[in-house]
Amino acid sequence: MSKPSTIAIDGTAASGKSTIGRLLAERLGYLYLDTGAMYRAVTWVALQRGLDIADEEAITALAEAVEIEVVPPTANDGRQYTVYADGEDVTWQIRRPEVDANVSPVSAYPGVRRALTAQQRRIGRRGRVVMVGRDIGTVVMPDADLKIYLDATVEERARRRYREILARGERADYGEVLAAMRRRDKFDSEREVAPLRPAKDAVIIDTTDLTVEEVLARVMELVEANCES
Ligand code: DC
């Protein structure tokens, strides 16, 4: 058998999904699609337009209308990819705290998920893709050739997020980051539509005590093993 063509990576926030997904895609020469960026882009545009995040109808209509593109980096400023919303570069805006605070409810609306899932499936069908998110192995690409689910303790994930914020030169409080992480975990795993959970056939990797290189090595083993099966 040849290399897996569609690879799904799901997991909790700051479990290492994005880093591993990007590096894996680079190694394999595949497209890297971070689907979280799409939910974030819808959230950012909604906030920009002054929409009420609680207004499900308005947010859903926006998700159906706005054109979101995630493409290889267009600037050399540390970005992993470039995100456009209706042609505007929103790559850094979607990392702002107000997006963090509002993206969970936006991503819980069934209509928003329907609109973004349809786009993600179209991209998945082309193959040679590493797609990262919360529901890739369960909903978006249930037939993915390889499914990986990454997790780590909430304290370790909060530490990673905290360091990321400091590295961007912003201020942060570890306790607050930890509390926000717990809230997001709860919301993402308890929502009715596409809740965060590993697919039955996903390989689960606990990254708490592993370096990025170690996780990548483990994932590459799985890719190779998949070739032999
Ligand atoms: O991975 P992230 O932190 O950028 O994701 C942002 C939010 O989007 C997160 O609260 C969960 C949601 N999300 C989702 O519901 N489904 C996905 N496939 C990806 C992200």
C-alpha cells in the first residue's frame, strides 16, 4: 500500500495538533489545513461587523456568505499559513483574545459547522492533505487513511499556550490561561454537534511528556506502518 493520502489530526487545544500537522505536511509534501483557523476567521469577521455572537441566525448567514481561504504563508513573519476572509489577510487577527473568547459558541452552531465542513470536505477529496481540527476523523473525513488524536494534561497545555502568548510579546497570567483552557475543553467536548472526541479508529498519543520531535517521530512511524499494511 502507498502512503496515506488523507491524514486527520484531532485533539484538545494546545495538544500540539497544529505544530505536528504542519511539520508532517511539510515532510510529506502535502497540503496543511488547520480547520480551527476557519472557525476563528468567521468569529473575527463577526466581531468586526459588530454582530451579536449569540445571534445564531446572523452568524450562520455570515459563515455561509464569507469566503475563507487558508493558503501557504504569504509573508515571512512567523506565520504558518495565511488566512483570508473575503480577500482580507486576517492571519494575526484571528489569534486575538477576543477571538479566543468567542470562537467556541460560534463553532457550536450547526449551520456554521455545515458551511465550513462542506468546504473542508471539498479540500479533503483532493487528497495529499493533513487536516487538523476537532472533528476531522469523526465528521469531516471519516474515511481518512490515518487518524491521530493528540492530547496532554490541561496544565501542560495551558503552559504551552501561556508561553506562546509571552513569545508574541503580549502579557498573560498563567492562572487565567488555565481557567480559559478548562472552559474551552468543557465547551468543545460537551457541545451537541460534532463534540470533541477521538474517532474509534484513531491512534491516541499523549504529548504531555514528549517533545515535538518525539511526537513527529511517532507519527512518522504510523505513516510508514500504514504504507506496509
Ligand atoms: O484549534 P483552535 O484553537 O484554533 O480552534 C478554535 C476553535 O474552533 C475551538 O474552540 C474549537 C473549534 N473547532 C472546531 O469546532 N472544529 C474544528 N474542526 C476545528 C476547530
